[in-house]
Amino acid sequence: MQKTKVLVILVIVLFLSNIFFVWMLVSSKMSVRDLQTKVSSQKVNGDILNFTQLFVNKVLNGSKDVSFDDRLQLENAVRNLNDKQIFESWQIFTKATSSVEVQKDFYSLFQLLLKKITP
């Protein structure tokens, strides 16, 4: 009789501890998934900021025409973003012919870059 009571109590304790550890595992996995999402978002934000900084340094702050190497560097940076909207806006900007078009397309591209940065 005494052995069965001890055995029942032991089984109940083991069952409850298993439930606790499963709950801890599930909550840990949810936390990891949330952190992975945040890290991914921060990487995208960093890539967009790096491209924006490169764009400002090479195009806006440049006192002369943008060199072929700089254009290539900008083109590679925008392609590495893997964002269709930004790439299309970049293509529109690079194909602009008049200064009015350049200003309008620059404004559109810059606004899009700012919108893509998530808090």
C-alpha cells in the first residue's frame, strides 16, 4: 500500500515536471522565433541604411560626375537589398534625363528608402 502511494506521487510529480518542461520549451522556441524576426529586420534596416549612406555620399555629396566604379558599387548595393520596389525606383532614377526628373525620382527613391526602414 505504502509503495503504491509513493509510486502514484512519483508519477504525478514526473508528469507535472514534464508539462513544465514542455511549456518552457514551447515558450523558448517562440522567443527564439521572435528574436530571429527582429534580427532579420535589423539586418534589412542596416542594408538599407548602408545603401542610403552610399547613395548620399556618392551622388549627393559628389562634386563631380559619378564614376563608373561608383555607379557599379551603387548598383550592386541596391541589388543586394533584394527589394523589388527599391530596385524599380532606382532604375527609374538612373534613367531620368532632365534635372526635374532627377529631382522628382530622387525624392521618390529617398522616400521609399525611409519608408522601408522599420522601427
